[in-house]
Amino acid sequence: MGLFDKLKNIVSKKENKEEKKELEYYDKGLEKTRKEFVSKLGALKIKYTKVNDSYFEELEDLLIMADIGVNTVMNFMDRLKSRVKKENITDTAYLNEVIIDELFIIYVNEESLSDKINIQSNGPTVILMVGVNGVGKTTTIAKLAYKYQEEKKKVLLVGADTFRAGAVAQLRDWSEKIGCLFFGKDNTDPSGVIYDALEYGNKENVDIIIIDTAGRLQNKVNLMKELEKMNKVIGRIIPGAPHETLLVIDATTGQNGIVQAEAFRSITNITGIVLTKLDGTAKGGIVLAIKETVGLPVKFVGMGEKMTDLRPFDIEDYIYGLFKDMM
């Protein structure tokens, strides 16, 4: 049984309300990508009843348009052609199932990259949030805080983006709306803010500490030094922390998001990606490109404006959301 069939079985067995709700989020959130990508894949199947070089050329263009990334697509096409030859596949309708199999393999690839957050059983879990300005980092932090508040955890938001005017005040406003704790100061050294915030968090016995940082990449050397200093301070107060360093990327920026991921990974230890605005793009293939190009798991996806629209990433639900119309 191929992954395509296994996935259909997994999806059909999702019976409880929560599991079905998750599928609905991915179904709705990936609608633009699905309409653009799967409809063209379906048209390709009608245009070509047999697999040939022209079919492969059009498929390659289609995958690149879905923003899976040129290098990822090239590797994918090599593997697909090899499998077609080995299994003597000629039928394009059956090949669509093989395509889903191979796209799934890109993400899973027998690696143990975890899409789960490293929640601590003792003491606070520290999550450092990084990303360029304009990707939705502050609202993502708010949504993450809301999620943990709903899980009855005591949350502290830390405004350590002392570079952007109004960033600290904006995060303070979010903390008041959500009803969680806040610590932040303007016009001061961000590492000093973090030091005081962690001391405060320990005193308050918080469960989750989410730290906002400055979103600039123009001077990577300065940012690297700043992040190194932050990490040292965090580790001094809470040994082993930060437990997660999450990079926020706007899915609508496409390949520019990959460039950001590579840049940030080169200057600090990124543990996962939060992909925002996935519902606003027809290029949802970026999830696969990030994994293949940068080797980082997507931990959360943003698929709407509401506080509940930040969802833990699930590769099975994602593949279902992309290919639902073919199942």
C-alpha cells in the first residue's frame, strides 16, 4: 500500500470532533493552493493519457508555480522519473497518486524532525520568536499565547523588540486582550529586558515564556551578536533554554521566505518555522520547499485572522488539504 492509500485510510478514520475540525482548517486554509495546483494537475491528466517528456515538462512548471522551489522540484522530478521507469508507469491518472506519495516523502524523508513544541515538565518553557518585520510576528505571538492560555497554562509575553517604535506597546496591548502576563521596556538593551523578564517569570511561576525580538536582517552581524547575547542570558537564568527558537515566515512571500529561513539559520539555532497567511496564497507548496531546502520542520501554520487560526502543523492534514479533490 502506497502513502496515498495510507493517507486516505488515516483521513477516513478521523472521527472525533477535534480531528475533523483540524481537517476543516486545512481544507479551508489550503483552498487557494488546491484550486490552483490540483485543478492544473487534473487538467494535465486529461491532456496526457500517457506519461511522456512533454508531460514531465508541464508537471515541472506546475510544481515550480506552486512555490515548491526549483531545487526541490528538480530533486523531486529525478526521483519521480526513476520510479516511473522502475515501476513501468504509463498511466497519468495513476501517476497522480505516485506524485502525492513522493511529495509526502519529501517532508517525512525518514527523519525525526519534530513538529511538536519542546514543552518542559519542570519550570517554564522559553520560546524565542524571530523574523523580519511585516511577517505577522507580533500577532503570531499573541495567537500562540492565546493557545496556551486556553490550555490553562500561565503565559508571560516579553517585549524585547526595543528597536521598532511601538513594538513593546503593541505586545503589551495584546497581553491585555488575551489576559496573560507581560514584561517589556522601551529604549533599552533587549538582553537586559529578557534578564529581568525571566526573573519575573520565575517569581510568578509561569509555564510558558514567549519572547519577541527585533525583526531586522539588514545587518546580520549585529543581529547575530544580539541573539547570541540573548541566548546566553536566557541560558544563565533558565538552564537549557530557550527550548524553542521559532522563525516566523509569511507564506505569501514565497521563495523570499526560504531566503529568510536560510539567513536566520546561518546566524542562530532555529528549531522550527511558523508559517503565517497560508490561507492567503496559492503557493502552499512552500511548506515542502522549507523542509527540503533548509531542513527545518514547520511547527505552526496561520490560516486566518482569528485567535484560533494558528494551528499545530500536521503533515497528513496538510497533504489532505492540498489533494482532497483527488481522494
